[in-house]
Amino acid sequence: MSIKTPYLESMVHANEVISTQLMLKFIRGPRTSETMKFMPDDAPILIGRNFDCHIQVASDESISRYQARIDHIDDKWILKDGNGE
């Protein structure tokens, strides 16, 4: 599984045991190389500029208040646009 945006990428390698943990790594911007880890109980994970987002990208006006939402449903991580509604 891979999620890649201008600022984030997810990491799962073929030879690793895949767990339910989600790891996201910033690939550009002021938080470059920072890695965030999430467990299913952390879902929904909100990404955007708003104060209640788990992953805040406050300095970039091109990012929406709620850019994306990551849910954990049936042992799968699901990326949705906006706040997921």
C-alpha cells in the first residue's frame, strides 16, 4: 500500500510483515523526514490546516482545512478526500 502526496508518503515494503500500524513520512516541507505512526484506534485520522487535524499542515494555504481523512475499516486503511463525508 502506498499513499503519496506532495508532503506525505506511506511506507510498506514487500518483505516486511504488514501490521495494522500505519506509518506516514513527510517528504517535503518543514517537516521533511518526520515519520508519524498510527494504530487502528487512532482512526479517523484527519489531514489538513484545521486545528483538530491529527496531521496539521497549517503553513500551506493550498491545503484545505480538511484535505483528507484516513479510516481503518475491516483491517484496511482507507484514504478519503476531504473530511470523508
